[in-house]
Amino acid sequence: MRILRNLITGVALAGLSSTVAFAETTLRFASFEPPVAFLTKNVFTPWAEQVSAASGGTIKVKMFPGGTLGRSPAQQLKLVEDGVADIGWVIPGYTPGRFDEGTVGELPFLVQSSEAGSNAMWKLYEDGLLQGDYKKFKMIGIFTSYPNFVVSTKPVVKPSDMSGLSFRAPGPTLLSALEALGSVPVGGITGPTIAESMSRGLIDGTLSQWGAVSTFRIGEVAEHYLQAPLGATAMLVVMNKDKYDSLPDEAKAAIDAHSGGDFSDLFGKAFDSNVEASGVKEMARDGITVNAAEGELLEEWRAAVSVATEEWIASTENGQTIHDAFKAALSEYPGAF
């Protein structure tokens, strides 16, 4: 009788153990973009589906787009830290003092494409040059945008045309570049509020790229564009480290297999493709002026913003080493400056 009782108890416990082992965990992925925006729809949502499918039923990554877990782009990192979101798309420039080494991607005349910038950024991480807050999270991907250029309501061709204009940028490094140009740098304006800020006359323009111009409808208010590589926007997809550590091995393996260098490369190529398509659409608008800085004019812009690089190197711990390593990694791609 005792043997029978022990057998029944053992079977019951085995069943319970099996249930716990294979219970599906939902991971919440926060994006401040609307669900139809390019990155959320075409990069992050497929990533979530692929990881879920590869996990053997241990996890389901569920997208929460449009700021449903927290509307402000500047709060996305805190959502992950506090466990409100498990995974989040983060713009380091919105949280100054965090991920400082990665703001090397914002320096003018370095990044020539999102593909190059994103791959070079992951190499910095692999080589141990990105420390600090990078070690506090599970890094899913580390990226840069396509290089930002001048988007404005007033004509800008030469660097001197920027003097006295109020300009927004997504991070402190780019704000430093604006200051070097004699502009009035304006921080604290996130992507979704750029168009309204320009429409109300709070700013005369922003440093941006065609994808953001389209996503955030900046093209409806901006009439003037000057294309010059004035620095990219650093970006991350991060995961709460405690949450990652709590997952079963099969779930971790699925996340790992779809993260890192391959994801950064995929992101960069998709971003560049979207910039190209968005540029075609936006440049077809009536009544806009698009100029490209070339030759002597390009060199004039380079000289005008060079102080931003000098200041970044001087003010960043290990700045020269990080800058040189990033530049070397970028040189592997066509069109390096």
C-alpha cells in the first residue's frame, strides 16, 4: 500500500514538475512607435515571432507598441529596469549619462550607413569597449541610424546659415555639434513631438534622416533639407537581465540565437532600406528644397563640426581608443569617411 501511495505521489509530482518546466512565459517588448511604423512592424515584430517560435514553447515575446506600457520614448529604459517591460527599444540620447561610450556613433562624419554603424557598434561591445550600463542589461542589439542631416523650416546650405537657429537633436553629442555651428541647441524633444514643435515655432529644425521624417510626419512641416553626415542616432534593444537569467535554458538559447551581431546587421540593412524608400517618398513632395553638401561645401561642414569630436574624446573615459576602434570598424564598409 505504501509502495502504491509513493508511486502515485511520484507520478503527481512528475506531472507538476513537467507543467512548471514547460509553462510558457510571456515577455513584454515595449516600443514607443505606433504598430505600423517601419521598425516596429518590420524588424521588432518579426524578431519577437522568431524568438517565440525557436523557444520550444517556453516563451512568447509579445509586442506592446505605441507606448502602451509607457508613452514617452525617454522612459523606455526605466520601463525595462523596473520590470514593466521585459524588453525595450531604447534611444540612449534620451537618457544622458547612460551608455555614454556608445554615443561615439553620434559624432559627425563617422557613420555612413546604419548597416556599417550597427555592425561597428556591436564589434565595440564584443571587444569590451562598451562598459558601464551596457553590462547591466542583456544586450539584444546595438545599432546606429543612418546619418542625420539638416531638416528645417528655413533655408540652410552653409554652416553659417545655422547661426542663431533653434535646432533639436536626439542626444547630447549631436547637441554639441549644433552648438559648434552657432545654433541654439534644444534638447528634450523626442521623435514623436518634432513636427508639432516645428509647427509651433519652438524649433526651426532638427537633425534627422528620411525614415524619421516619414515616421514622425516631419515632412508635413519641413520644407528645407541639407544632406550632410552630421552624426547618427545610437539605439539599443535591451532586456532586463534578471528576467533573462530566470528563463529556462531553451528560452535563453532562442534569445541568444536571434540577438547580437546578426541582429545588429539585420537591423542596419533594414534601416538603410527604409531610409532609401522614405527618401524617395519625401523628396517627391511639392514645394521642398533638397541640397547635398559635396566637395568644398562638405569640407566646410566637416571643419565646422570637428570641435564636437574633439570635445567628446576629451570628455569620455577611454574616448580616443573608442573613437579609433569605431572608425577602424567602420572602414570595413564602402563609403567610409
